[in-house]
Amino acid sequence: MSLRTGRSVIPATTRGRLPRPFESALRAVDSLDSGKRDEMIAEHLRIDIPLAGRLALTLSGRLETYSTRRMHVHAHHQVLRIQNGVSLLEDRSRRQPLFGSMAALIPAELPHRSTVIGESVTYKSLYFAPELFDSEIARIVIFNMSSLGAALFDRIAVRRGSDLQAGLNRECVGLLMKILHEDIVRPVELARLPQPNHPQCRRVVEFIERNYARRLCMSDFTAAFPYSGRHLSRLFKADVRIGIFDYLRIYRILTASVELSVSPRTITEIAYDCGYESISSFYRDFNLFFAVAPKAFRHRMARSAQSELMTAERGNP
């Protein structure tokens, strides 16, 4: 599958097994020099989906790295669900995990992209014209979709212009718009990774991504960067709005969530491999960020994967 822009065709899947969750997901970005990264963040693509005049469109498939290399915008609002796996939904200010029963409402004209955490994800998107939704949306909203909303979302299949009039698609879209108004007022409060703007802070984040699995102290950061610990802490907090070790903590928990989703290893092994020295601290942080214990989270992700497999076997859209 590919996404057509005004100038080129952007591949939506890239084959290949990648080594570790977060490093692999961000490898393409990390391999660029600072100037290229700045350009990638500053510029964005315009993707013409749906085509002009279309009120709605559904797309589904599998992503193995990212939706587009650079951030992209489209003229329609988007509801995105990750049906199996974990994705980071990224805009210019933050990165947010998306998985399980969660859905994301992405405003039209907002630069964003999805980055796969782990090996691959399956997804479904509904793009719809802003006039179908009578409220303004200023930022991405991640929420738990209600069971009725999820049933309607799964039922809607609009791939051609005539499909909106076929079956119950129009009625389902209309009812889903009403349900979305109720669902999005209860956003999911999960760990989010803020995006640094300062080049030095981006290098600090890259250092964390390379070294999160080992014990890190401020002396490790001052040895890697030509700043005192006090100056580096002030610079990072002024840019990212959280401290260096707060960012490290969130990064470790998000990495652990990926391992719990894709790895058969024990919870204790995963906790230690993500840099935790205390299992009780790991459980406390995980419950704080995901509002569920690691074991329950793993069961939830396994059920989601099994449901996706059953849907594929039935041949449903």
C-alpha cells in the first residue's frame, strides 16, 4: 500500500525485521544529521486522501515502520485505531502511544505521523469531511472508543465514492459522529513523550534512547555533553517541560509496554532489561502511566491480537 502525495508516492510499509523496539522505530530519524532532522520536523507532506469532494473514506492495512517519513497533513479529520500492536502517534509537540481499545481523533491540517513500536501493526482509519463533525478539533485526542462506537467503526467500509450510499454506511457514519462527541470528552491519560525543539535536547533524547537499558546518573549525561548537570537540566526542562530523568522514566515504561506486547519473556526480565533496578518501582510506574498492572496489560494486548486474527480468518474488512 502507498499514500499518494502531490509530488510522489510515499511507501506506507517497509519490510524488514528490526532489532529493538524504540531504536528500530526511530532508526530512520536517528541516522539523519541534525539539519536533516530539523528539516523533517519543519516540513510536512500534503496527502490527498480522500480526494476532493469525497465525504468519507476507510483505509486499513499493516504498517511496519511509519506512515510517512516526514509528517503529513490531509484536509479531512481522521479516526485511527491500531487493531494489533503498538504505535506512537507523533505531532510537532509530543509522541503518544496508541494500542488496544484506544482510538485517536486527528484534526484536519495537523502535521502528524505514526511510528510503529515493535515489528508491525495493523490499523484501520476513517477519514471524514470536517462538515460532518460539528465541533472544532485543535489537537489530537486519544480516547477509549465505546463498544457501540467500535462496532460502528468496524462496520463502516467506504472505499469508493458510491460506497457511502451502499448498505448502512451513511447511517453508521452519522451515528458514529454522534458517539464520538461523547467518547472524546473522556480522553485517555497515558504517558506521552514530548518532542524537544532545541538541537541539544534532541541529542539528549537520542542518548536516552541508546542507553535507557543501563543505570544512568547525571554524571553520565555530563560526560556525554559539554554542559554542567545544572545547565543541562535547566535547558532540557525549559524546552521539553519535564526533567531529563522524568523523560527517561516515561521512555522506559513505553519500551516495557512494547516488550510486554511482543515478547514472551517474564515481567521481571522485561523490567530489568528496561533499566529498572526495583520491580516494585516498575509496577508502580507502569500502573501510573497505563492505569493497569503489567500482567493485565499483557493479557489485554494478547486478546487484541487474538481478536484481530479471528477477524482476518473470517475475511471481514
